[in-house]
Amino acid sequence: MRSLSASISLWLAPARVSLPGLALFLLLCLVGCASNLPSIIPVEEQAELIGTVTISGEHPYERQLILADTSGVYWLIESSEYEGELLKLGGQSIRALGIARTEESGYRSLLLRWYDLHPEPGCISGVGMLERWNGDLVLVSPHQGRSEQGQRVLIIEGPLRSVLEIHIGYRVWITGESVRAPGNDDVLNLAAEQDEIDGGETGQDLADPETGRPAGNEDPSARLSLIRVVALEYGVLGPPIPSREAFPHSILQDSSRR
């Protein structure tokens, strides 16, 4: 038993002596590993993202809007203007334009400037205000996307038209299928991105009332595309969002006038 205890004591003695050196070695390893970690450079840039709207948090004061983009990255959506609408679009796929921010911590956010629904293959979707044009019920998308896209108007047809008519003047979203104009043999590419869908009646350029020339030949941003759609789904988002120019302004009295 004595020899056994002696062997144990001899084994423990060197271990006690080497503990400070071992601690220093481990500290150097940790510092070396930390220095090799890739650093995230803060980035702020204009971006266009396609993803699914997700709502996190059950309590109204804890809710956050998250955009899970197609690459698997999650973005916190910041938008006082569109927050109320996006809370009604949970689970929907959207195309969002805004300022994307990535911080050193890896935190990502999107300051939303404009959005529209992103359709599934074979469908056409849109967000806008319902109006009546010459007997047609139309969904007019706001002209706030890319300038070269122009403006798009969806002419609504199908059984849901009578239901949607009671919401004229409201912002709504719809999803449906396009209707080809009679005698048009060109097949509309329904799987294309929304900004690639450009046909009228499948799509046409309206004439400028002043010049009589087709609008958009010289200025792409003035292009107006008409697309007939059989609405299959819809949702009411609320009354129109007032523009900043429409907000009342306080005017200070000019002290020089009496």
C-alpha cells in the first residue's frame, strides 16, 4: 500500500507544478482562436429582398416583423408606415425595397421603403388601392418601386369582383390568374417576376392625352401596364396611407405683416 501511495503522490506532484503553465497555454489558445474569428463589417446599402413575412411575439408590445429571405437570412423590418399592413400579411411572400443594415454584432434590419406581394409561379399578386375606371374594377399599385418598372394596374375579374367592389377606396391585396386578351397568341410568362410581367390586356401602353403618343416610349417610369386578373384570394389592408405631402402643415404667421 505504501508503494501505491507513493506512486500516486509522485504523479500528482508534477501536475500541481504544471497548472499555471497549463492555464497560460489555454489562455493563449483562446486568444488565438478569438483573433481568427471572422469580423462582420457594418454595412448599410439599398437592397431588394424577397422573403416571407413572419410575426414574432404574442403580446402587441412585443410583436416584431421578421423577413426570412430566400437565402435563409432573417431581417427585422422597420417601418412605421407599413407596419399595420404587414401584420396582416404573416406567411405571405413579399418583395421589399429599402435600406438593409448589418451591424458588427450580426444584427440585420431592413428600413422598408416599399413592398409588394411576390406571386407564386403561375399567379399574379398585387397590393394597391381599389378604384373604378370606366366600369372596370382595378387595383392600382403605388408607383414607388424601381423607376424603370413603371406603374401596373390589375383589372379584376371573376366571382370575387362583386365582393371587392364594396371596398373601393381601400388598400387591398389580391392573388389570381391572368386573363389573355382575345386574339392574343402570345403566352404570358406567369412564372416571371412581377417586374418582368408587362403586357396589357395582357398589357398595353396607354396614350399620353396631351401628345397622343404612347406613354412610356421615352420615359420608362411613365409606362402603365394593364393586366386582367381573375382574383382568387384577397385581403383588406385598410384605408389609403396618406402621403407626407397630404399631412397638414402649421404655418407660422409672418411678423412683418399686420
